[in-house]
Amino acid sequence: MPPPDRPRASRRRFSSTLPALPLLGAAPSLRAQTWPSRPIRIMCPSAAGGLLDQIGRLIADRLGRDLKTPVVVENRPGGTGSVALDAIAKAPADGYTIGIGFSGGNIIYPLLNPKLPFDARRDFSMLGMIGIVSNLLVVQPDLPPTDLASFITWVKAQPTPPPYASWGNGSGGHLAGEYLKMLTGIDMYHVPYRSMTALATDLLGGHMKIAFADASSLPLVLSGKLRAIAQVGPRGSPLLPQVRTMKEQGVAFDTGSWIALIGPAGMPAPIAGQLNAELNKILQDPALNERWISILGTTPMPSTPAAMEQTLKTDWDVWKSVIDKAHIVLE
């Protein structure tokens, strides 16, 4: 008997597999289309009740309602944000673990501590800007300066460099002070405090005359207990319309302390894009405008993932230059 027609059978088996090939290539896209199918975690680098926690819970609440899936906040304080950031960096890039990033934890601390267990520039997907925190250059009301120009003139006229304070060595306030010195040629020396609370106490007590303070100082400025000389960053707080930013006052300083939504590197583009769209919808909801101002001190700043990536790169270069030129090291 002749042998079986094996080539023909082989052709039949091969042809039966052809329809499956396109599905293999489409699998990642199909998985992205079914997202989310289970709860999402937002890793928060602060304890409950802190500024970043308030932001995380506001986003979690609205994101859960809009996506019709549970979104929970996990607080992972410690290490200037590095505990939470490490957890985000090591999570699967499937959209089910995201987090709150901030310039202090994503740029400044990694520059000061290169031995962190993650690569701050490569291990994260930047999903979108949330906003810029309204940091301020403030002085005691009895000092003569009323704006940035008169402040610069006054500092240069002092017989010895005056002290300025921030809420910590290597903090955003510390770097802002050194950056202002670089840009204007004024000379001051830094006095670090362990917290903004301790700094505010000494400002109110008259023990410190000049400081770079965070958004928690806004009530002290509004009550007249401190005078704001300039707002730090690309946008000012609507609560202080009379206080212009440094850039608006002629100094090319528009780098601010930002907060962003982030995820692990390598997230599928459809999921990253959907999270960005959902985030921007939350940030632009008029019903939440006053809530954002109460938390951030200013209005949020929606962006695209690409724009947020560029902000990270630009600010990395700026703060690296400041740290290197001012010889800032961790104590």
C-alpha cells in the first residue's frame, strides 16, 4: 500500500493554526482593553492625613467611581518617599499599581542619595502632572523688602550674608534658596530646620527673618504674620494674587515642587493614556476646584505623559546643577 499522504495532512494542520497567529500579536492590546478588571492600588509616600495622602485619596475616590472598580490608597511613608517609590518601581507594569510621585522624592533625594534601590529616571512611567505646590519666599513683616527686586537690593546691602531657613537640608526650600543665589548673585547662608512646623515657630517668634516655606505658610501670609516676597514655580496661588512669581518679577526661576501620578516603567500605552485622561478629568472638574486649592494652595495643572516626562528631565538637570554648584550633601 502506498504511504499516507503526510504532506497533505501537514498542510491541513498548518492551515488550522493560521487564524490563531493574529490573536497572539493582539494579546497585549486585548488585555489593555479589559483593564481594569480588579482593584487598583495607589501607593502614597506619606502617612495618613498628609498632603500627598489627601491628594491620593481624592484621586482614588473619583477614579474608583469613574472606572467602576475599587481604588485603594496604601500609605508607605519613609525615606523621603523612597519606600513607596521602590514599591511602585518593582510592581508589575499592568496598571494595577500606581502612585503619587513628587519632585523631592523623584528627583532631589535620588540626586543626593544615588544608592537607592531604584533608578529614578528609568523605573517609572510619568502618567501626568497633578500640580505645583505653592512654595514661598517669606520674610518678617518688619524687614524693608516688599518684592523680589527690593529683597535682592537689601540682601546685597547687608554687611554680612544674612541667614535664610528651609524645612530641611536638601529640601525643596533649601534648593530654591541656593538657586536664587545662583541666578541673582546674592549671598545668604542656609539654616535647615527639621520640619516646617519648627520653622514656622521660629518665624513667628522672630528668631528667623527669611525663609523658603511650603504651602502650609499660606495662612500666616494671609493673616499678615509673614510677608511673601515671591511665589516659587511656574504658577502662583490664586490665594495670593498680589504676590508674583519669581519669573514674573524678572528672575528666570520657574522650576517648582510638583506632584504627579506615576506608575512602573513599561506600562502599556492604552492604560497609561486612559489613566492620564481620567486624571485630567478629575483635575479639571469645576466642583473640585476649591478642594484642590485648599490642598495644593493653587489650582492643578493637567498635562500629558510626554509633557510630564519632559518636566522630569528638565527639572533633573536644573536641580543637579544646583546641588553640584552649591555642594549640597545629606547630613
